[in-house]
Amino acid sequence: MSKLALYAENQSVRIVTGACPHDCPDTCSWQIAVDRANERALDIWGHADHPVTQGALCGKVDRYLERVYHADRLTHPLRRVGPKGSGRFERISWRQALTEIAARLQGINNEWGPEAVLPYAYGGTMGFLQQHCMSDRFFQQMGASRLAYTICSEAGFEGYLYTIGATVGIEPEDYAHARLILIWGSNTLTSNLHLWPFIQQARKQGARVIVIDPARTRTAKAADEWLPIRPGADGALALAMMHEIVNAGLHDHDYVTAHTVGFEQLAERVEEWPPQRAAQITGIPDERIRQLARDYATTKPAAIRVNYGMQRHYGGGMAMRNITCLPALVGAWREQGGGIQLSVSGQLRHLEKRGLQRPDLLAGRFPRTINMNRLGDALSLDRTRLAAAHYAPRPVDRKPAPDAAGPPVKALFVYNCNPAAVAPDQSSVRAGLAREDLLTVVLEHFQTDTADYADYLLPATTQAEHWDLQRMYGHHYMALNRPAIPPVGEARPNSAIFRGLAQAMGYTDSGFFEDDETILRNFVEAQRHPLYETVTWDTLLEKGFARLNLPQPYLPFAEGNFPTPSGKCEFYSERMAQDGYDPLPAYTPPKSEESGARREERENGSAPANQDAQSLACISPPAHSFLNSSFSHLERFRGREREPLLWIHPQDAAARRIEEGAWLRVWNELGEVELTARVTEEIMAGTVLAPGIWWNKHSPDGRNVNQLTPQDETDMGASASFYDVRVFVETA
Ligand SMILES: Nc1nc2c(c(=O)[nH]1)N[C@H]1C(S)=C(S)[C@@H](COP(=O)(O)OP(=O)(O)OC[C@H]3O[C@@H](n4cnc5c(=O)[nH]c(N)nc54)[C@H](O)[C@@H]3O)O[C@H]1N2
Ligand SMILES: Nc1nc2c(c(=O)[nH]1)N[C@H]1C(S)=C(S)[C@@H](COP(=O)(O)OP(=O)(O)OC[C@H]3O[C@@H](n4cnc5c(=O)[nH]c(N)nc54)[C@H](O)[C@@H]3O)O[C@H]1N2
Ligand code: SF4
Ligand SMILES: [Mo]
């Protein structure tokens, strides 16, 4: 019997439909059973009618109610009592908290101007309401610094956009129709679980699945083939595939002629990329590259699921661009199950969001924008570093001179984010957070590593307790989240906290008085684009989710119509040339090839022959049981991941006399962290892998892998280069 059927018969239970808030391409629709007598949630499950959720949540969110009712939940406002970072607090009332924070903000605004206030937020929730609605209104009314949301996806986004014009692509359901599926820099069974049933359906009909990844992930194990590739080398692989396809005449002449621009220049460019050259860079034998290219061009339909893992490198933007050229080159877009998906968030680009976020409250001001990856620099009192923290996403963008960098950051507002654990160059971030003169306000469910540094720690509601509308990006269903239970303790939704702060600041705009349900209903009803005709408030209330007004099957580019400037897939991009890039696909090597670790090797004369002194590439993708740093503090999930590990190939381990379970010191020019060795052939030689993201305070030495990751921006979008890292490893 389904859970729904089980509870539906029970008069003492109410069933509330909602949606998972997490930053995950699956955006599941869920149902919660609530005991009417005491308003306590009893059970949670995946919505059976949702075409992608298909009745199942992942192993993390299946236990969401443990998170909701966990003894460690923050249940009332707190004010710091110990020294900065000590994590010691006393309980205060909401009124006290809001009044005191408002008074301190007024003081900072008067002395330094509003740009001295920096909001810092990311993916705790992907809801239109609790992610960036009332907070945007609040900070825009103030004129605070703005934050560029670059920590995850911007490099890949830009590469994809330059090539095909929008982040749209194949929908998950259509992967079932593919005959060849390349899972490229993605760990589907961990980070995009609900795609897997469609892939399995395809395999039942004979499809082959190939995983291109430096690690033999659980996805690679479940696939037909694992193709190990060196981190950061994907751009070269795609170039060589195009070389082979064009030289063998396997490209789709008609599609290329009708729907692409720049084929002649592309053909000339890829001439420079024979598979032998790419083999040197990728570590994939040239014969295997040739075969992959021929299979990709001749198996129809051919689908690519590319994801963010492969773009967390300096050349991530260009690598994504190259890969995005492939489906047009072979005409894969023609068929159901052919094409590519990075994200389908571009389907939301026609949303009317002004009523939600109220940019008009800026009233003509243009506050500076800070790149969130450079939080360490932003919190530094050194003006040169502050200038470096400004957002400059393209080569043609310039950062200001130190004198023009603006005021130091004097107040930091963190919500939906745990930067002390997730942001790069952790020692810089923590040094900044430890500044006694910095006012830090943190809105959280739990006392995270970041919350330890708060002056005021404010309890936020979870998704079980508040309204929201979920912004999906891996499929085409928007989902409404209704509150199932009353707030736990004195917790308040982010929206209510910012509403309260606005009132404490004396802001009078009517936008600060709207209630949550009204905001969402107005937002849904404000849409005029035909794409959202089917997403009505009534449908959302009734069913819990609504499909965008897209046909099924949905073939976005079967007849071209790319939303690029030329209307075609741009092998040659004039816009890239204008923005300061090579207008053609190119290979951009990892920056860590030239980083401190490599310099150090040359300077202390550790010759390549001396293998145990050599640095290794280091990547830190998500542990299966965590969601970024969420869930990693709960015993159940921590238990599943054992302890902070470093996967190292037996060859690299032997050269360093490292044995399974050994205590390791892992370091580079930025920092150092201690990890336990997992000696395994599941990572390619020359690369190590540290599953993330552990909280610092749950790591044996109080630090995590972000000690080793740089603030450096990627080639496009000023994104994070978490996996463009080299490290030295030795037994501690
Ligand atoms: N369970 C779980 N699910 C999640 C998350 C989570 O933390 N846990 N995080 C969510 C978020 S915010 C995001 S952005 C996505 C992230 O999920 P994905 O987009 O899948 O990205 P990653 O997990 O960073 O990396 C995916 C794979 O890329 C590989 N990889 C690393 N470098 C390279 C490279 O240079 N080339 C290639 N070909 N592969 C490479 C890694 O080994 C990893 O197996 O998942 C979301 N879903
Ligand atoms: N080394 C390394 N670092 C990485 C990555 C990596 O692969 N390797 N991945 C990067 C990526 S892709 C991403 S997206 C970032 C993610 O980094 P974050 O966006 O910081 O994600 P989480 O670590 O899940 O932290 C989200 C926090 O928001 C809180 N939260 C959830 N809902 C709410 C709410 O409604 N209100 C409030 N106030 N708080 C809420 C949760 O309790 C949690 O502590 O990390 C990045 N960092
Ligand atoms: S984290 Fe992803 S897979 Fe898990 S319930 Fe949420 S949306 Fe679904
Ligand atoms: Mo992410």
C-alpha cells in the first residue's frame, strides 16, 4: 500500500503537499502526513503523481523530518557572549534581536554608507520566496552591496549560453529514448538521482551509458563504461571528438548548414586537435577517443548529461562551450532523446520577477557587486584585496583600483548558506569572519561553522514550516510548497525575518508588509509569457506542481531556433570575441598547472622522477549522503560517510608509503587539512578525491578541504574553481 493510501484512510491525519527546497536538479514534490491532534509531522514521502519524483525521495530527504525535529535545531534568537567564533550565545527575544541589529545597521550606514553591508546567500533553499525575495527588497531599499552568485555554475552556464543561447535542453523523461548516453562530469546516482530511472529505461532498450569522470563513482560503476579523464581536460576531449567527426565526415551536413554558424572556422580549428594531442592531456588513449567520437556521431539518438563537476576548473567555461557544440555538429537535436542538458533553468528566463524582488527599490542607485567566491578578499581590510573581490565576469570587465573599491565590509548577513565550510580559501574566509569589528548576522536552522561566528544568530523555519514556490532547473515542473506544520520553537521564515528587520529599520514601502501566500500568488498571477500559462495558482494549490507550457515530446532545437544572436548554434561566436574570448572552441588548461604547488615543485627541485614529492590534482565533489554541507552535521548521515577521506590511487599511495586508513597531511600554498586515506583504484592515478562537504567542527583537525581551494575565478562567469587544485600528500 502506498503511504498516501495508508494515511488517507486515517481521519486523525492531514496530508500536505510540498516540495524539496534543496539545490538539486530533481526538485522533488513531496507529501507530509501531519497528526491533526498535535500538529506534528509523522511521515514524508515522494509524490507518486509527479512524473520525475515518481513517488521516491532520495536517502537524505527521506529523513527530512529528523532534520526538522532535531534536538540541535535553533529555536530562538541568540546573541553572542563569547569571543568572535567561539559559538557561545545567550537567548534574547525577537524584539531585542531586531531592534539591536537595526540600530547597528543604522550606525554602519551613517558612518560607512550602505555598501558596507554585504548579504551572503546561496542554495539552502531554491524557493522564489525564501531564497531571494524579501531579502532582496530589504537590501535594495538599503542600497547594500550586491552579491554575484558564482559559487557553483556560472562558468558552465556562460559556455553553454555563448553556444546555444539559453540553459535549456533535453528533459529527463526523454533520456529514456536515447541509444547512447554520455554522463559527463556528473555523478547522477548521487546528485541527480531521479534521472537514473529514465536512463535505465533507455538501457532496457539497448542504450549504452558511458561516464566520463576522473573517479569511478557509483554512477560509473552502474554504467556500461567508465572513461577516466584527468580533471580539467574535457575541453581537449571535445575538440578531439569534433576533429574525428569532421575528418570522418560524420557530421550532419544538413543540420550544420541550416542551423549553425562558423562550421568552416570550426573545421579549421579542430584540425589542430588530432586525438593523439588530446590523449596527452586527457589521459584517454587516442584510439578510445576516435571510437567515442564515431559512436557519438553514428548512434541515434545520442544524449549528453553534462553537469557542474567538469566546470569547476579555470577552463570550465570553454570546456562546456566545446561540449555544447557536439549535439549540433551531429544533428542530435533532431530526435527525441538527442541533445544535451546542463540545466533547464533557462526556461525561467521569461518570468516577470520585478514584483517579487522589487529592483525599483534601488531607486537608480548602482551598488557595487562582490563576487561570492572572493569572500575572503571581501572581508579583508586590505583595499587591494577588496578591489579584487569585485565581480568582473569577462575579460573585458575591469576591477576597480584599490582606491575606488568602496568601503570595507562592516556588516555581513548570511542566510541559506554556510560559507565557513563551503567557500574557497577557507583560512581567508575564517580570518575575515573572526574580525571583531564585523557585525555578522546569520539566519539558520542549525549552528553551522558560519553560525559560530555570528553576533546574532536567528532561527529560520524549514521547508516543512513555510510557504514557497520551487525554482526547478533539471526538469519542467514548478512545485508549490505549503507549510505542513507550525514553526518549530520561535523559528521564522527568512521572509518574516527580513520583513521584521525592514520594519525595525523604519522602511515603509508596502512591499515590506505583504504576507507570504499573497506574494507567491501575486507572482504566479503576474506572469504573461505563454510558457507559464499552465502554471496557475489553482493548479499549484490543487496538484502541488505544474508543468511549464511545453509540448511533449519537447525537442527544443529540432528546427534550429537557437536563442543566440544569430538564431543558430554558434560554433563561431561574435559575442565571445566582443567579450574578450577566443570566438572558437579552444582548450584552456587548468590554472593549478601553474599554481603555487607546481612552482614549489620546481623551486625545491623535486624533479618529476621523484614521484613521492610530486603534487597531485585534487577534486572534492559531494559525498553521497550530504547535500553540500547540509546533512553532514546529522549523525545518521555522517555515519554513512565514516569520516573525512582522501581517495588515492594505489600507485600514488605506494610512492608515498601510504596505507589504507593512514592519517594524512594534505597541503598546498593555501592551507592544510588532515584526512584519512582510502587507497582505491576508483580514482585515477595522479588525482586524489576528498568527498565533501564536511563541517569543520566535525573534522578531526577542525578544517575541511576548502583549506586547499583557491578564490581564483574561472575563465567565464567569475565562477569557483574548486577542482582546479594541486596538493602534496604525506602520512601525518
Ligand atoms: N547528494 C548530493 N546531491 C547533490 C549535491 C550534493 O552535495 N549531494 N549538490 C547539489 C549541487 S549544489 C550541485 S551543483 C550538483 C553537483 O553535482 P554534479 O553537477 O554532478 O557535480 P559534482 O558532483 O561537482 O561533480 C560530478 C562529477 O564530476 C567529476 N569531475 C570533477 N572534475 C571533473 C573534470 O574535470 N572532468 C570530468 N569529466 N569530471 C569531473 C567528479 O569526480 C564527480 O563525480 O549536485 C546537487 N546535488
Ligand atoms: N570543496 C568544495 N566546496 C564546494 C563544492 C564542492 O563541490 N567542493 N560545491 C560548491 C557548490 S556547487 C555549492 S552550490 C555550494 C553550496 O553551499 P551552500 O549554499 O552554503 O549550501 P549548504 O552547505 O547546503 O548550506 C546551506 C545552508 O542553508 C541553510 N538553510 C536551508 N534552508 C534555509 C532557510 O530556509 N533559511 C535559512 N536561513 N537557512 C536555510 C541550511 O541549514 C544550510 O546550513 O558549495 C560549494 N562548495
Ligand atoms: S535533494 Fe534532490 S533528490 Fe533529494 S528529495 Fe530533494 S530534490 Fe529530490
Ligand atoms: Mo552547486
